[in-house]
Amino acid sequence: MEAIQWKANSLYLLDQTKLPVEEVWLEFSDYRAVAGAIAAMVVRGAPAIGVSAAYGYCLAAMEYRSLSPAAFQSNMALAKGVLAASRPTAVNLFWALDRMERCLSAHGNSPDAVPALIAQARAIHAEDVEMNHAIGAHGAAVVPEHARVLTHCNAGSLATGGYGTVLGVIRSAFAQGKVDMVYADETRPLLQGARLTAYELVRDGIPATLIADNMAAFLMARGKIDMVILGCDRMAANGDFANKIGTYSVAVNAHHHGIPFYTALPSSTIDLSIPDGGGIPIEERPGSEITHVFGVQTAPLEVGTYNPAFDVTPHTLLTGIVTEKGVVYPPFQENLAKLFG
Ligand code: MRU
């Protein structure tokens, strides 16, 4: 299953705002529309945002290729800014755009770089899928037999170039006969767990139980969860990490109940330039996402709202970090620097 395709010089995105009810593919030939789709969460999930932005950068280069070299260069810088302004937290977006910009400058910042840029975006996409398979293999090794696994949000095929980070681990462990049940937090307010993770698990025939976010602690107390594994949008040098709002609560609850707590991520999600979680920019989204549930008003319009899309979990609550290079254990700062510095 995949959510991003590049065909005949256009980008196609599976509209994740419509899932699981409708499977609608949208075609993009304008990089501004790609930035809009990232902001509107037509495509979401840290690696998927990075891959889409890379293709968006190609669309910009195609649009501007007939300009003079100087005008081409300045417009490409503007296009990069537009794509980068779409969402602030997932570092994969900036990582992918920087890589595209380096590719352009390696080709003399010339309009002739278009084929090389497309090849670079395709490489970012393909490498992401490859990393997810490696994450899956490493992560499956830490999943116990007969595991009942809790996850939060969606870190699956839909959130990546394909296969998924967390769902990559779950898919690999399930193939080894280790997974008895996956509990998916519904993930307020936009229900990525209910709409997307449940959808992926059901399609793959992996036993899945959907719960509301506020039920996880009760399941843990009743001994129904053997491990937690969830995604990451940006990890700081010390292992503190931002992920979908609600992750921190799950971490505290897992710690209280002595349940192993992992995050899974590709190296493109690690930001060693930020020393700890306090420096990670946290996106705030419109209050209408919590006063309304998919267009239906559920709160008085006069009420104040606060809607951070992510929270930060301190590394002290982490058991391990599953990466494409293996599972990283404490001391995280030292071990992350050794593997990724
Ligand atoms: O707001 P979203 O849906 O983009 O948030 C997604 C997450 O928090 C995922 O867990 C994270 O991006 C990792 S995806 C492999």
C-alpha cells in the first residue's frame, strides 16, 4: 500500500483526509498546491511529508525551467520557502528540501538540473521504503511472542514512502507470528489512529482493536498491553522526541505500568542540531479541529481553544529507539551520536 506516486511529471497523493471512507487520488502539478496539501494533511506523517516536498520541489523546477539562470535560482529559493512553511515540526520536511537544494547546487543551480532533481526525489522516496524495511526487521526482534502492542497515531505506509516505521515493525513481527493484537489509539483530534492505522491493519489482516485515547491506561492496568511502539516527527540529540499529541501521556502511563516503550524512526527524523526536546518547534493547529468533529460542531463557538499537534516525550521514558541501523538503547545521546553523528 502506498500514498505517494510520481507519474508522468505529476505528483499523485492519496487524500488522507477522506480515508477510510473514500480512496481518492489527487493530481498535483503546482508546488504551491503541494504545500497546501501538506498543511491540510492530505498527506501527513513525517517521512511522507518529506517525500512529497521533494517532489514539490521538482514541480517548482519544472515550472521555472525556462527562466534565466538568475531568475530560476531566486524562484527556486522562494519555492523552497513556500514548501518549508507548510508544517514546522517534522524535520524530514527540511531534511528533504535541503537535500534537494544540495542536488540543485551540485548541478550548478541550472534549469538543466530537472532530471537530476526528479531522480533525487525518487531516491529519497525509495530510500525511505528501504529504511522502513530495515526498521521493521530490527524492531521485530524486540517484539515479544504473543505480543499485544499499543500504538498511537499512524506511522504506517500512509505516513511514509511505504511499509511504515511502526507498522513496518508490526508487519514484520506479525509475519513472524509474534503479534496477537494491535491496540490502536483513535488519536484525537483528527483520528489518524481510527481512520488510518485501523484501515491499514484491517487491510493487512492484522488483528486490531480500536480504543479511544483515554482508555490506554486502563488496558495497561489490566495487563492487556505488552509493549508500546509509536512514531516520531523529530528527535533531538539527547533522544527527547516530538510525536503526535497524546504520545507523552502514553509514555507516562507505560512507565507507570513498567511496559516497554519504543519509538521507531528513520535517520531522516533525527535532528542532532537541537540538544533537547525544548528546542523542537511544535505546530499549533486551528481551534476548529477541536470545537468541531469533521465539520460537526461539538463545542460552543465562544470557547477558547488550544490545539498543539504534537507533544514532546523525554528520553527518560524511552526503552529504545528503533532505527534502520538497529535499536538504540541508553545512554541515548552518546549512542545516537555514535550511529548518526
Ligand atoms: O499530524 P500527523 O498526522 O502528520 O502526525 C504524524 C505522527 O505524529 C507520526 O507518528 C509521525 O509523523 C511518524 S510517521 C512515520
